[in-house]
Amino acid sequence: MTTMTDTSNAARFREFKMPDVGEGLTEAEILKWYVQPGDTVTDGQVVCEVETAKAAVELPIPFDGVVHELRFPEGTTVDVGQVIIAVDVAPGSGDPVAEEPAAAPAPEAAPEEPKGRQPVLVGYGVSESSTKRRARKGAETAPPAAAPAAVQAELNGQGTAAIPEARPLAKPPVRKLAKDLGIDLATVTPTGVGGVITREDVHAAATPSEPVAPEALAVAPAVAEAEVPVQQGARETRIPVKGVRKAIAQAMVGSAFTAPHVTEFVTVDVTRTMKLVAELKEDKDMAGVRVNPLLVIAKALLVAIKRNPGVNAVWDEANQEIVQKHYVNLGIAAATPRGLIVPNIKDAQDQTLPQLAASLGELVATARDGRTSPAAMAGGTVTITNVGVFGVDTGTPILNPGESAILAVGAIKLQPWVHKGKVKPRQVTTLALSFDHRLIDGELGSKFLADIAAILEQPKRLITWA
């Protein structure tokens, strides 16, 4: 008799596990729960926000029911496959047993998943259609389930349930920014599509009299990755290393001590490139896309790779082979609130200048909003990092793991320069190229960097060399 009761109770509960996010990721940190025990959830509803080593994403649950238990508190790092939430899928059929079910429901005891549906991590929310609760047989005549205790506690003096206010629509990074700035999202006027609150809306609410910072060539960090309260008089503060920051540290150490780095530098007059950028901004074919020096630099790098294809390769240590790539997935290093990420533009070599401009704009906007997916950061072949946006002249960049070359672009400044035999003020920048010396020797690396510099000095080479 006891066995039958346990089985019946176990069958009532569905356990939702941390899904396999792919891309070699095996764990995620629970940043925030959006539900509590007693809350009703529906198929496709976002129940929590988690952070992997690559991005912060919201996690929808793939079935209906009432939350029975949250298995982990916020701030806990959970392995893929661990149960994170238990849901009562048959509320109202009897009180659940006081103790935990002895084991997770066996596959044959669990209700069948809708065909083709898998629990997945998503960048932000779910589609409107997926959040609607599906009609079930007998839904019109079945008596309503008893309201959870949390709802009963909300009953007002007239005996009707107090209806909670709608939760403002905003992406996780925007919510974090609002929290850091002390802004109540309920007081912010949304300007995004569908009534979504944007980062600019939060900034406007915080300092209405001050304009939002202008867009830059790279994504500047908006807030610290982890703000830890500092006690007055404290001599030091310890900040846990996890999430994106932990992944960055591991990747950089692995890259620095695996690939023998060589860095070369060249200072170049980019006055003609800056004139071309100004002309492109007025070109009707470039209408609707953002034009900046990074666009021309990216195109110059793609042309230089075409002339020096050996740069676009990777060292396969396991098989002792050099893998030549016949496509360019162009990575753009972006500093975001959660740390450095390197999303890439797939098959950038096939894109026209307007298409490349649109891809760069989308990449930057997605990274700024914290919506970059793990897939967007996988498979890069070569990277550009724009340290000039921070006013830095140059640097010695470390290779992105799995790549063999990375170009650092310094600040573009007006400097005295010898031009046509006379010293004149010219727009000048310094480029730094780091490469893997196992497969790129000094000659190849030097030719590649010299080609990029030559194109930026004489942009017409984008046509004659393409």
C-alpha cells in the first residue's frame, strides 16, 4: 500500500533538469528565480535566468503545473543534467506527501513530452505563441485547482484576490543595470519594440538631463560584472571568479601557454580611410547601416586574408596538422557588463560592404544587450579587438582559443606626419598583430600586417586587390 502511494505521488511531479547548452559548456549559475513554490507555470514560461561561461540566458520550462520546489538557491552553480525545479503537474488531486519523492520519476511514468520539443536555453524569453497555455481535454468543465497559499494570502478584505502588477519587460542585462542604478523598472517608460525597456530607457530614467553615451566601435563595459558591497575601512575585497570571467581566465591562460605568441606592430596614416568613412556615411547604398573605421578595417583584414590565406588556419595538436580554413568567421572582441566575449560574423568573406556593416551593427547591439548566444561565439577563425575606443594606442593581444591571429586596433589620433615630403597633421593609428608562430612564420605574419596597413593607407586597394 505504501508503495502505491509513493508511486502515485512521484507520478504527480515533473523534474526539470539544467539543459545541455552545447558548445562544450557543462554548468551554469542560477542568477535569478522568476517563480517561487506555489506559483503556477505554463509551457514555455521563463522560470529563471542562468549564466553560462559564455552568456546570460533565460530558461523556459516545457510543461504546465504548480511549482513544488526550487532545488537550488540563486548564486549556485549547477551541472548540466541536475534537477533544478520540481513541478506538480496534477494540482488539486490531493495533498502532496510531506517528504521528497524517493527518486526521480522513471521515463515511462512521466507524461510524454510534446513531440519535437526539447528544453533549451534561449537568449531572451520565448515567442508569444509558446507562452500561451495549451487547451487540454476537459478544460472547460474541470473544476479550477485550489489557489496556492501564496495567492490566498493575497486576498483582500472583499474576498477577491489582489492581482499583481504586470512584470515590466526587460532583458536580463537591462534588469541588472536598473538594479545597479537603483531604478525601479515599473517607473521606466519603455521605447523598445513590444514595450520592452531598453538600456537607454534606464539611463534616461537615471539621468534624464544627460544624453546617453554615444556608440563606440567596441562595446564598452556598462557596469561591473560582480559588485560586492565594501565595508567601510576594509583593506581588501574578495570577488568570486565564475561565469564569463572564469571562462575568460581559463581560455587566456590556455592560449598564452599553448600557442607561442609573436606580436608585430605598424603605425599607419589612415587619413584617406577616414575620408572614405565620411563619404560612405553619405552614400545612399549605406543608408540604414552604421559606418565607422572598424568597418573599413574589417574589410581590409578580409582582403589581406585573401592575399595571405595561410593566416586563416589553426594548429591541430592532437593530429599534428595545420587546418586551413577556406572561410572567415570574423570575431569582434566586445567588452560587456559580464566580461569579454568574442562573437563572430559567419562567412564574412562573402559579405558586401553594406552587408558587413549590417552584421557588425547587429553583433555590437546583441552583445551590448547581453543576448549573444554560445553558437555566435563558436567557430571563429580570426579576431579584431579595438582597444582604441578606450584611448589606448595599441596592445599585445592574446589569441582567442582555436584561432591563430588577432589584430588590435589602436586609437586614431591627429599627429604630425611626413606626407609628400612635408610634415603635416594626419590621422594616424597603430596596429598590432599577434599570431601563432607554430604555423605563421615572421614572413607571413609581416606580409599580412603590411597588407592591412597598405589598404588603410590607400583604401582604393580594397578594389584593386579584392
